[in-house]
Amino acid sequence: MSKCEENQKLNPFGHGFADVIGQWDWDETVAAVDATTSADVERVLAKASRGGKQLTPEDFMCLISPAADPYLEQMARLANMYTRERFGNTISMYIPMYVSNACTNKCVYCGFNHDNPFARTTLTMEQIEAECKAIKKLGPFDNLLIVSGEYPSLCGVEYLERALHTCRPYFNNLTIEVQPMRTEYYERLTHSGLNGVVCFQETYHREAYRRYHPQGMKSHYEWRLNGFDRMGQAGVHKIGMGVLIGLEDWRADVTMMARHLRYLQRHYWRTRYSVNFPRMRPSESGYQPNVVLTDRELARLTVAFRLFDHDVDISYSTRETPRFRDNMMRLGVTSMSAGSRTEPGGYVSTPDALEQFEVSDERTPSEVAAAIERQGYDVVWKDWDQIFD
Ligand code: SF4
């Protein structure tokens, strides 16, 4: 057996952040957030207003604590200032294309769950091309997010390679949100035009993670968590992270994500990062969220993340309502989806295929663009060109 095979046997899920996350205890994290005082928040805000030095995850914990609630306006002013400094008055637009709703996993909160008895759809390359053309009629989108359930034998690396080649003539910036893959597969896909990978850890709580993901490859917490290292090692240009709000204590989950982001930035410093805070939406699974994040709390979480990291892209999807998205444009958000369909083939027709979740913002892309411009922001449809590859 070669050294490499021996290592693989000893560590079937590889090395990465899963090796270091154990240094932070979940309950201690929750207790530390709850113990934050007004004086702690004021100290962090004084540090944040000096700019320059980045905040630490411990500083971030103060800003998401209940004690920070009275400081929301002050935080919002700072977040607005740093976002404009780094990104100008711009919001980038992207659109998701669901290529398959087949999935081998059994996530208890998702309508695409393997046990949910409905006919699955996986788009052919001809159908993907038709979706590209239909999207182009909706608006001058140049950033495409290709999404699938996790079914490697149907939507594995070869399928994704062909999908990227099919979409490439229509979009300069291609990102995937699919099952975590091996490093060499990510490398292969970057040679086929892949720019970014989005993957949600869903929750960093190791034991609870197993309850939410009882079967399928996704049940392996370490494999998913170390997937971000594999993306970094493969030289993926941009990595998107997120936790699903509605599963476990959201303050502990986003703190773990902040720690994870700092770890990745230290190890894979050439890569750019984006974060997303999706709140659980109704789906065919009928699953009800365990925890609720109010609009005010999500606003504070968003501005806190901007103060924590001035450069990270903060993305809001159509899960959120039009009113809330419009209000958040000035407070740290830098990219938004619009016109989204979450069922495969949804742009060409309104098929019977099951959607992953119900969208809240049903405005057309041009309506969303007009709303952005009314706030005094420029809509950026294209922020990447193939010649950079
Ligand atoms: S959340 Fe993703 S992996 Fe889980 S069942 Fe749904 S599509 Fe599959």
C-alpha cells in the first residue's frame, strides 16, 4: 500500500478545518456571546471605527450578542462606510440555475430529500443550453450559479465539466453549488471554466449535524467541513460559505463560520470569499425551523460580519423579502440574486419539477435592478472576464 493510500485509510475525510475546530467548545461559545456587556460592545465598536486592524472572532461575538442590539444604528453606519470603501456603490447580480433535483442524501429539512417520493429531473446539455438562453432574456446576467442536488453518479465531475462548457459561451463567471468533491475534481473543473464554489456547512454543531443529515455522503461532517480546504488546495478562485439559519443556535453557528473564514484566509490567501446567511424557508419537507432569526437580528448579523471582515462578499438570495433586501442594500450586502427559479428547467417553462424552497422575492431582474438604482447604487452584471482565468 502506498503512503498516500495509507493516509487515505487513516483519514478517509482528509485533513483540514475538521482537525482544528475541536479547540472551540459549542456551549462555551454560546455562553461567551450571552455574557457580553455594553462595555464590551463599546470597546469593539471603538476598535471597529479606527479601521485598519481587522476584528477578531471574539470581537465579532460581541457584535452579535443581545447586548449589541441598542448599537445597531452605529454599527450600520460603519458597515455602510466600509462597504462603500471596498466595493463602491455597487451590487453584483447573479442568478442560480438548478440542473438537477436528484439527491442521495436525506437532509431532514429539504424537499429534495432522497425519501421524498417525486419524479426527479436532471437536465440534459441541450436543456441546460436552453436555460442559458432563457436566462439571458431575463437580463444581462454574467454570473451564473449552477446548483444540483447531491447525486454524484448523475451529476458527477464529468457531467459538471460538460455543464460548464455548455454555459461558458453565455456567462463569464461560473460558480457551482453541488456535492463536496475531491481536490483533483475541483482542479479539473477550474480548467473547464469554474470560478467559484459555494458550499453550506449547514451547522457546525457536530452531533446535531448527524441528526439533520442521517444518511448519504452528506452525513460525514468531516468530509463536508474539509471540503473547503480541498477547494483552497485546488486553487478555486472564490469560495462561498454559509450556515442554514433555523437549525441550531445561530450565534454559535455564525461564530464558528467566522473562525472558519479566518482559518481559510490564513491558509488559502489567494482565494476570495463570500458568506451567506440563508434562513430556512418552507419546503416540501414540511420541516419547521428550531430557531428563528428576526429581520432585526439578521440586519445586525450582516453589519457585524461587514465590520468583522471588510473584504468578504455578502450575498442575499431571493429567500428574503423585497422590502428587507431593499433595506439591506446599504448595509453591507454586495451581491444579490434575482428572478430565481429553484426547480430544474424553471426558466424555459414552469415545469412540474419540485422546487427546493419557495422564493420570497418574486420581482423580475429588471425590477430588482431598478430598486437597486433607486437606492443610488450601480447594478453590476459583469465583474469577471474569462481573460482573467
Ligand atoms: S439540502 Fe442538498 S444535499 Fe440535502 S437533501 Fe437537499 S439537495 Fe440533497
